[in-house]
Amino acid sequence: MLPILLAITAGLIPRAAGHASIWHPSMFGFNVTETTFPYDNRPVAPLADMTFAEWWFHGHLDFPPNAGDVFDLPAGQTATAEVACDKGATSFFTTNPGGDIRLPNDPDNPCPGSPLAAIHTTGLDNVKGCAMAISYKSDANQVQPEDFAVFSVNQTCVWTRFTDFQVPARMPACPEGGCTCAWFWIHSPLSGSMQNYMNGFRCNVTGATSTTPIAAAQIPRRCGADPDNGITNDTPGNCTFGAKQPFYWFNRERNNMFEGTFSPPFYTDLYNFRDGAQNDIFQDSYVSIPVPGPNQTALPVLADVPRSPTTGTSIAPPSPSVAVPAPPSNVTQNTNVGSGSCVHSSILPPPGRRENIKRESPTFRAFHMTSRRRRVAEKRSSLWHIF
């Protein structure tokens, strides 16, 4: 029934309107079109209420990239992706069935000719970020959800077509044959139904100087201030520190998030995903990490980490120093943390909550609005360009 409904919906919506994806020839499904599947399963199509085979790698594992199409991740530098509602809005429009739809006077627009609802937001202060994750397995068919570790977050994604992802300086080299990466996005509940987005691609770490592996990725936990759900203070003792898995949410199988319909997980401080490179994901990043929980007062202890040869600054985030407040008495805590649910999970809003949800401004930094503004002239040499 779901594929039929998706096909019907796709027929009512212009191809350039709605949803988003990264775009690059290294993607699985880069050339998938509306006619490839019996339902709309283009890279931009949302993933919700699907079986594991349908949502994992967007169901595109049988549509791998051509040999040699690999996206390079320069250790300690920035990789720039193109995020758009349609391939025709990117540098790769020549392989788009609809051709070039970019706007000459607004070339950084991820969704030309469409309203903000097309990227599921009400404005820049309402975007919820996206993430890139990596598995050190070269065969994507061998990758499991637990193998992915988030290595970079852009909290203003998907506001602009050109989107920067900072790569940790300590990323080790990939095995022979490269690594497998994926892009993940979950949007604001203020605009559009609840959906997931995932696109896999081949990747390779370049300029690696460290051999320390990434730690086993753990399930992220909701631990930041969450005023939309009556939680006014951070609970750092409840955070997951170090390597974290992406969010797998709102599908029929293999979810690791069980948040309520109107309280989706986001790649923001709400889940201890800092903007930029996730520099604490390595096996030696911490001396100790206490078991997280709503009443945990002990905080992780960072190890002495190498200094950046260019700036002399630590390439791991500072150890948290804020006090751990007690959880609000009016919030029902989800106790099923052992099986993947997070504290503050499954918070279901009262009737009418959808219309009354406030913006998550306490977790949004004002400087993000300017630091992530793309300048087109600077992006002509995008690392995602192959031309």
C-alpha cells in the first residue's frame, strides 16, 4: 500500500519540489529515476514506515556507483557537498532527465522555484541539521546500521545547496577499496510529515596521519535543553559522548530511535552532536566515559589529544564543565534505554501540539546563521565536483 501511495503522491508533485538529497556520482542510486522503481524511490524521496530492505541505503544497493567514482574526505579539512531537491539543481544536471533547473540569480538555492516547505523548514532558524557517517568497510553490502559512526555535522543543513562538512584531522586511512559513507537528515516537525533521509556513497579518507580507529559507535541520547517538551536545562550526564550512530527512526524495522511523532531526533546539541567535525570519536579520545543516565553526575574525562600542527589547538572538543541538573519532575522518562530508546524519548504532544510547537531556538547558535552562508564564488572548486 505504501509504494502505491508514494507513487500517487509523486504524480501530484512537480519533480523540483519537495525533499532533498546529497548529489554526487559516488552515490548509490545516483541515476535512479521515477521509472526505476514501481514507486518514487529517487534519492530525494523520503523514507518512512518502510521495511529495512526498503529504507537501508534507500534501497539502492543494487545501483552502485561506477568504479572510480569516490568522494574524498580530506583529513582535517572541509568537504563540500551539494544538497538539493533535484539533480537538475546541482553541478550534475547533465545527467538529470529534466536538465538544468538552477537559477542564475540564486545558484545556491537547494530547491529552485519552490517554497521553503520544499526543504521542510519555516526558516533558517528552524533547520535541524544533517550528518555524514562512515563505515570502514569497503563492501557496502556488508555494512550494518551499527557500523556507521557520525564524523561530521552541519547544523544549518539543508538551507543551502553548497554544504560544508568538516572532517576530523585524526581520521585514519580507509582499507583497500575505500570506505562506505552515508548522508542522513531528519527535518523539523513544523513543516511536513515525519520522514528520514539516507543516501549511501563510496568515500575515501585522504591525507590521513593517524592510525587510531574510530570507537564503536553508540546510540545517541536526547540530553540537551528541550523547551518544546518542557525541558529547560541540559542534562549532560545523559549524553552519549564519543562515537555515535546515526538516527534510525520512524520505519518498520531496525530503528534505534523511538521518539514520538512530533519529537523527532535532530543532528544538533539536543543529542550532543556539535556543529562541525566530531573530533572525539576515536578509541583513545577519552580516559573514561561514565554510563549515561538522567541522574548521572560524573562526566567523561578527555585524554590528552594531539594538537593541530597549523593552529596548535586541541583537535578534540573541551570536556564538559557544566553542572548536571536533575530532570524535570513533570517529564516521564523512557526507561527502555538498554534497547536503544533515549531518555526524553517517546514524548507525545497533546492534541493540537503540532500547530503549537515552538522553535528550538535555545539549541540554535546565532553565529550559525552567518558562518554557514555559502558564497558561490568560493564553491566553484567544490570537493564534490568531478568536472
